[in-house]
Amino acid sequence: MLVPLTVLLSLLRYVSSQGADNRCFLENGGSAESFFVSEDIPVGSVIGTVRLIGDPSERGNIELRLKEVDSPVVISPGTSNLTLTRKLDKEGIEGPSSVYVNIICDRKRTTVPGFEIPINIRVTDANDNAPQFVNAPYILNISEVTVVGTRVLQGVKAVDADQQGP
């Protein structure tokens, strides 16, 4: 079926006059979101808000869902907040040391496919691991007349799972 050129031009003018549908775009114009979260943040905390154009509330104009089903974060209903559901751990022992998920943003009242927005959650370190001394225990006898400031033991070694501090 051939459509007359005048009909196509009229349709194009109508679509142009309606303005671009920017729902589901990120407010900053980016294509992904990144969050830095301390490993000691409690489960149930909001770790960040995805800054999307659109209203994800029940009566809003967008719907949000996670592509991944086993993620340690969820989208709080009616918001664009990411909420922690499992512990995070920089060392990767008690939980993931980083999280990469995709949010699918669907525009309501349209047949346009949803946008996939990558979310990168980087876990920062907290001093939550005690040092472990190598070859411990150390036994030392010190004279009571030892001068303050005298080095009394050399070669003590300890390892710490946390990142090195200042």
C-alpha cells in the first residue's frame, strides 16, 4: 500500500509538534548510573536514586523493573530508589564486592520498547576486619628497667583483609 506524500508530511509535522518523548532518559544525559556504597551500609537502606525523567509512581508515566532476578538490590515500589536486600562486602567474603544490574524502564501508554539502563554499584571499604598476626602468639620478656622508646621486638607480621589505610 502506498501512502501519499502529503499524508506522510502531515504525520511528520504532527509528531514533531508533540515534542520528543524523553521519558526513561537519565536526567544528566548519560547512558548509565554509578553509585559508591560503603560495605557497612545496613540491609534495607536506599543506596541511591536513579535520576530518570518520568514518574514511576502508580499513576505515573513510567514503570521500572530489574532485568536480573538474583540481585542484592531492588527498586522500591513507586520510586526510582535502589534498596539493598543483601549485605555487601568489599572483600567479597560475606557478599558481593560490586554489583552490576540493568533497570528496564518502560514508557506507559506506548508500544515503544523499554530502555535498558546499566547500573554499576561499587562497594567501598570499611575497617571491618581485625588484623591477623602471622606466627602468633609472640612471647616476650621485658626487663622493668627497659628505657621507654627502646625497640623490644622486630619482625612481627600481620595481615589485614581491609584496604590499606593512611
